[in-house]
Amino acid sequence: MVYRGTISRRGVLKAGAAALALPLAGFARPARARIAGADLLLVGIADLHSPYARLAQLVAAIERVVADNPGTDVRVLVNGDVFERGNVVALRSGGRVDLAALATLNRIAPVIVNLGNHETAILDDMADFVRAGWEAGITVISNLIDARTGALYADPATVVTVGDRRVTIAGLATDNIFTYRRPIRPTLSIPHPVEWAEATLPGLFAGTDLPVVMSHAGVAHDKGLLPLVPEHTLMIGGHDHLRFEHRERGGLYLHPGSWGNVIDVVAVRFEGAGPRFERVEIPVAPSDVAEPGIAAQIHQAMADHLAPEDQAVLGHMPESLDLPESILFAVEAVRDAAGADAAFLGHTTFGTGLEAGPVTRYAFDAYIRFDGDIRTAEVPGAVLATILARSNQHRARSLAERTGDFVHALPITPAAGRTYTIAVNGWTAINQAAYLGTQDLPFAEVPDLRLKALVTEALPG
């Protein structure tokens, strides 16, 4: 059974134990990425969030890119959010595996990290992450300012020389202070991304042959950045956990997904009219060949730091669901538990999809990152139609359709003149302007309903 489009919890339940008895698939054949004629390969990653199920496989995939393209300059661009606090192994081990993975990557090809809002998800000071990067030989860039000193945490850009070509890579962060952990917020001074870019990028990019922007500001700000950057700019986005590309003015703007599910290899060819870009996507799966050193460290960290309650089995999935399918599974569970006509869940509440087989508490926490209450509101059909129109933006076909933050929803056809009950998680209700496009819906909390508990209850047994 393959779930596409509308997914039903009942459909998952009906798949039954027979599907669970299927033999495990063998290791996937490594994807190759031989790219002829490239002057430079830029490997783009964003929003890793301690993806231990595939971190060693991701390192191995990048190692194959380098091996497949001998003699070609390669740089690995990590656009923010290395750590995930919800990964208890990463938290309890102080993120040592994540930092080791960056150091291993840096031995394969030079790594450049742009600071995101999760670099302090485990460490308690942004300066600690910058220092750890330096100690590993990694280049860290950012426009974030240390409010205690007034100085930048790192240089806002770095320059890479490829033959006689000059490549300038600039980094900027999200200015949404509420996405940073509360204890570190007083230490941060964050420029408005578009205002900072307008004032700073012309000087940084003067005389460069290839301007590269690593933006962890999110799509809403990136739309304002695109008209400001020079022609033939490569912009790598992040923060919104999206996956798409957009081309204009000879440039390439892409979002490389999240949680290590894929890497984007951008082949750069310098030509008379300006650099030309080719994008090659390489999926990363837990069954892929893993880098042995990082795999061993992950195995040891899990043995050392996973408690029995983390390994408790909450349910069994008859087959793997990708992230949108997994979110729709939760959407239906929320709708039914709240007795609503429709439910909407914010996309970044979720991390990675549900894998076939037993679902442990540890794996479930990688699926639903943040718990929260459930709230409902009564809305006219016209308002419901407006919310639905901006939902499920992972299917959007153009940049104009993308708002950055969005919700996932099951299809429903609103009728004129009718009122509907909608259910959302608390974060979506608090941030309804960004997620739903509404301003003043009077959401009320549903007693005794919590997101993680009700979705756990819905898992197949």
C-alpha cells in the first residue's frame, strides 16, 4: 500500500500485522554524483536537527560526491540548525556526535556553517558553538551580534578562491527571536535580514565572481532579499524546512529540505555571461551505506544515553510514510479527537517521517518535535477556504505561492453560509497570522487534549 494525497489513519490500521512481517529491505545502492565540467561543487544542507537515523549516511553520501569528482573543488554549506534539543541522545551527550560529524565532513571537504536558531538548542551560548566550529577547523559565518559586546559572533562572509575566481559566501540569520531558546535571547542582537542585506551585501560582494547567500531567515524575508542580490547569485535558504528551487536573473534560489533527508549538489560553471548552476539532488536514507566512524559514535551514544522509557514501543507502522504523509496522519488524529470538521498543524512542529516497524518514544519525538495543547474555533466557510488555500505549501509550484510558515490539512470543500469547527495545535493558534493568514480567530483550548498523546493513541498497535 502506498499513501499519496489523502492519507487515512484507518487505512494505516487496516494494513495490519501482515505488512509488519515483510522482510527488511537490504542496503540501498549508493547514489553517484559524477558531474562533468564543473569548476566548483557546492553541497547544500540546511536544518539538520541532529538526524541520527541518517547522519552517518549523509556524511558517506558527501564523501562519495568528493570521490566521484576528483580534481574538482568542493565546499559543504551547512545552513543552520545543526542541533535538535528534542533528540535526547544529542542533548544528554552535549551534541558531541553532531560536532564530530562536522569535523569528519571538514576532513572530506571544507565546511562552512551559517548560524541558525538551533545552534544553541544544546549549547548555552552561541559563542560556544562558534568556538567549537573553529576548533574543528570549520568556517562559521553569520550576521548575528553578541548583545553583550556589540561584536559579531563570526565574520558575515568568507571568500573562497577557485583558480582565478573569487567566490564570496555571506550568511544571515532569522530575526524571529522567539525561535531561539529563551535563556539565550538576551545575548542576541539580530539585524532585520532585508535591511542588513541592503546595507551590507553590496560591499561584501564587490569584485566577486560568484555571490552566494546562505539565508536562515526564511522564505518571507528571502522574497525581499532576491531583488537585492546581484545577478547570477546562488541563494541557499533554510529555517522553513522546505524543499524547492526558484530561478531568476540568472541565479538559483533553493531550499535543500531538512533532517538530512537529501543533499543538494550545485555544480558551478564559470562562463562569460556569469556563473551557471546545475542542481543534483541526492536522497539520503537510513538504509544507505554509512560512514563507519560516525555510525559507531551514534551507536555508542545511543547505548550510553537512551533510557528504557525512550526505547518503549508506542506502536507499529505497517510501512514508512514520508513527512507530509506522516503529518496528515496526525492531522486526522487531531481532527477526530477534537470532533472538528478540519484540522491544521504547522509544518515545523514535525521533524521527520514515520518509518515502517516499531515506533519507539525516541523515534516518535523525532516525528513530533514539540508537544502542545489543542485549540478549536468556529469559522465561516469563506475563512476556512482562505486557510485551505495557503495550506500544504510543500506542493506549491511557484515562489509566489509560498509564505514560509504554513499548515498541513486534509481536503474539505467549504460550503457558503455554513460555519465550521477547526482544530489546531497551540503554536499554530498563537502564530495564526503566519500559519493561517488570519488575525483574530478566537481559539479556545480543548480540555485534556495534548498533541503527542492523541497521536500516540492513534498509532497502529
